[in-house]
Amino acid sequence: MKVLVISDSHGRNDDIKGVLKQVGPIDMMVHCGDIERGPDYIRAIAGCPVHMVAGNNDYNLNLRQEDVFEIAGYKVLVVHGHQYYVNMGTDRLAAHAMEEQADIVLYGHTHVPDLKQGKDLTIMNPGSLSYPRQHGRTPTFGVIEIDPYGYAHFSHVEYKGNYSEFWS
């Protein structure tokens, strides 16, 4: 199973279209918020189940603040992160995830890719497709792959596309 994890696209849906072209077929997409426009368009181009949560810039979108679901037996919690002050660290978010008995937490907001893997909890921020803030400012997204034995493997991938070539 292959899951695409994105965040902070800020209405630049052509970047999402470019990532889908780059990554190839996926089984699920997760968007960690700050979508700003086009959630129905994103669902349509994904071609698979899509989970989305509201970010701090998603004023008029009818999206949940949090989503909890399963991926291949792993309990997943998705939030944008601003409500847990993730700019100051992920301790509050991790505590909430433990309360929810989550195995995996996916979040955004910081625009910086992050991956923390512990014995009982994995916390992943895919970074931002459109406005990265880490050193080098390379747009990134995340991929979770579940191998045939049921183990989850997490990676950050650089977005190689030139979003302008996908504008229609």
C-alpha cells in the first residue's frame, strides 16, 4: 500500500497535480491542511480515498480539525498542527496522539519536513509543496509504504516538478 502525505499547498493545486504525476499510482492521499481552495478538485484528481483536515488558513472549507482512521492496521491521527503549537515542538501533539492511542500522527503547519519514530508512535510532517521553509527551501511531500509484511516505511521526497508546466 502506498500513501501520499501532503500539506500546506495553499491553493496551488497544480503542485498537487505535479506530485501525483511524479509519485505515480497511490492507494490513499492525506492532506494535513492549509488547502485554501479546491478540496473537491483534489479528491477528483487523486483517484483514491482522500483524507483532509482544516488548517489555520482554511476559513471557508467544511473540513474537520482532526481525522482518525486506519491504514493497514495502524491507527492514524491527522491534524494541521497549529492547535498543538507545533512551531514550538511536537510534545503536545504526541501527548494528544497517545490519548487517542494513535500509532501514526501526520501534521503540517511548519512547512518543514520532520520525522520522529519511537517505539509506540511515529510523527511525520511532509513539509510544504508550495512554500517550504527548511534550509534550501525544497518543496517536499511524504510517502508511507506498507510492505507485504505489514510494516510501515516513511520517507520524505523532493518535489521535482515545475508547477508552471501543469497550469491549465
